[in-house]
Amino acid sequence: MRAAPLPSARLHDPALLRRGSMLLAAAVLLWPLLVWTEFNPATLFDARSLRATWRFVSDFVPPKHDAAFLAELARETWRTVAIATAGLTLAWLIAVPLALVATARLSVSALAGHIGVLPFVLRQGVRWVLIVLRSIPELVWALVFVRVVGLGPTAGVLAIAIAYGGMLGKVYAEILESSDPAPTQALLRNGSGRLQALLFGALPACSSELVSYTVYRWECAIRSSVVLGFVGAGGLGQQLDSATKMFAGAEVGAILLVFIALVALSDRVSAALRKVTA
């Protein structure tokens, strides 16, 4: 015996009014920002803009591929990766001790339910140091170090080290704070030091997240080293700056393909490291 079909109920989203109100409020708030920034998408589709864009982009194909240029491109690519890797390594050396001091989870005094005045002041001071380091963009640090050490990769390495040291330290501390406190507290209550609590309590629970974020920052450092090349820090950025100023679209196309390959490589490295640390 067939059951009688249920009457069709009219579908209704109970949150429709709230979502619509939020979208309307966001539009009202964003509109003055678009006006103040003089954002006008129509200029992108102006006939003159389209002709200039097409002339430049059409030169990307085919990319320049003569032997001399490819040799120079490989050399600058290696220099860019070296700048990013050296800068991130120095940033890691800055970030790790600062993150350990800034993490209350690893504090022995926090086990009693209150933190002493000296540890509190020290922790807040370190957090302010991390704020200062990451508040100044690496491009500004590069401009400063170009004046100090001159043009070249050294300025880029130091700029990435300082700016990314603040970013890594802040995120490392947050990841450690958000991990399961039970293993760390158990080790600290039984007489372990901060280092032992970190290595055997906190790290096993959040090592994958720490590695993933570090590799992501390495990818960001590669992009940053390219941007820093525009202010004289060397690498692919300086080569891209020269090619762009000369309207050498074939060279720009080849350099952009290298950027894409480097980002894809960092994705594969991140995936492989996550498997190892899982």
C-alpha cells in the first residue's frame, strides 16, 4: 500500500533576514571606503587601457628561452631561494626563543594558578618585541638595511629575518597556547623543565601545524624576496624590475613562470613534511 505523499512545505531560511541585513550593513560600510580610494573598475576596461595591456601581455608568449637568459634566470632563481631560506632560518632562530618566553603554557609559575610579577613583565615585554618586529613591513626593513650594508642580498636576508621573526614568534606562541595542556602540565608538575615539556609535551601535538606554517612562511619569504629585489636586494625581483622597465614582455613571462614553479614546489615540500610529521 503506497503511502500518501506529504504536502510540499515551502522552504524557508530562518536566517535569511539576518544574513540580508548583514550584507546590507557591509555594503553601506564598504561604499565610503571605495569612494575614498577612488576605486573605479571601469578604468580597467577602457579602450586605451585594454590596448596597452594587450600589447604588454601578448609579449609574454613565447617566453624568452635563449641559453644566456636561462642561465641568468637560473642563477637569480637560486639567489632568490637562498635569500628566502637564509632569511627564514634567521627568523626561526629569532622566533623560537621569543615564542617560548611568550608562551604561558610552558610557565612553571602558571601551574599554581597565578603568574609572578617578573615572569608576567618579561612575557609582556617579549610580546611587545614581537609586535614591533612584525609591525614594520619587510620592505621598510630592506630600505633601512640597503642604507646600512649597501645593495645586494644581505639587505634582503636581514629584512626577512627581522619581519618574519616577529610573525613566526607570534604564531608559534599561539599554536603552543592552543595545544592540549594536559601533557605539558603533567611533565611540568613532575619536575620537567620548559625544554623537556616543549619537546615531549607540546611538540608532538602540534608539530604538523608548526611545520605547515613554517613552510607557508618560506613560500611567503620567496615572494617577499622578489619584492625586495625592487629596492636593490637582488634576486629575481631585481631582474623583473629591469625587464618591466624595459617592457621586455618575453622576459617577464619567463620570470612569472618561475614564480609559479617556486610556489608549486613549496606546496609539494609542505605536503611531504606534513606526511613525515603526522
